[in-house]
Amino acid sequence: MPTTSRPAGDKKPKPMGKKHLDHFEKRLLEERKRVLKELGHYDETFGSTPQGADGDLSSYSFHMADQGTDAMEREKAFLFASQEGRFLWHIDEALRRLYRSPATFGKCHQCGGDIAFERLDALPHARFCIGCKQREEDAKK
């Protein structure tokens, strides 16, 4: 069984403190609430009918250009909603990590090192430290 050698003075990274965990839980819950509100807005967009979109409830169709514009707007709304849905999934995964193993929350999934507080504050669902994320992005190029 291979072992990793550590210098004599090197200590295992300690878990994040309760104050920081509470802070990130609050940030994640705020982001989750914002995304759900945004997804509710998209639900209203998808639920509207072409006749009711401009307040006219008559059954006469719009001009072809109006129909094209409406179709494009619905496609854009769907694209944004799907992006928000993926973002919501990442937030929920981060909350699961926080609740299931708070001792490892804020640790990089690649190298095991600490993810900088500033990075987690900006992106509370981050799974990688900035160095590992940069290497992943560079590998995609």
C-alpha cells in the first residue's frame, strides 16, 4: 500500500470553523432562494399563451414577425432556465456536502487542500481550489 510522505512539520489541514460553515450555509441558502425565485419567473414565461402574452385574449394570431419574436424569447427563457436549473443542482450538491461532512467542506476535491475563503465566498458551491480549477480549464483548451 503506497503512502504519501509529509515533511515532519507538515500538519493535516484542519476543518473549517463553525462560524465559517454557518456563513457558507447562509450564502448557499440565499443563492438557492434567488435561483428558485428566478425559476418561478421563467415558469410564468413558459405558462403564458400567445394570445394572452400582450393582454389580447382574442383568438386572432399575431403577425408572423411577432410569432417569430415570441418563439425566440421563449427559447432564450428556456436556455436561461436550464442554466439556472444546473446552478441550482450545484448549490444543492454543495449543501449536501456541507450537511453530510462539514469537516471536508471547503476542501478541494482534486488535491485535498483548502479552497480560499474569498473563492468560496464568491462561489460557495466551488469544489476545486483555484489552482486545480485553472489546470482543469487549461486542459479543456
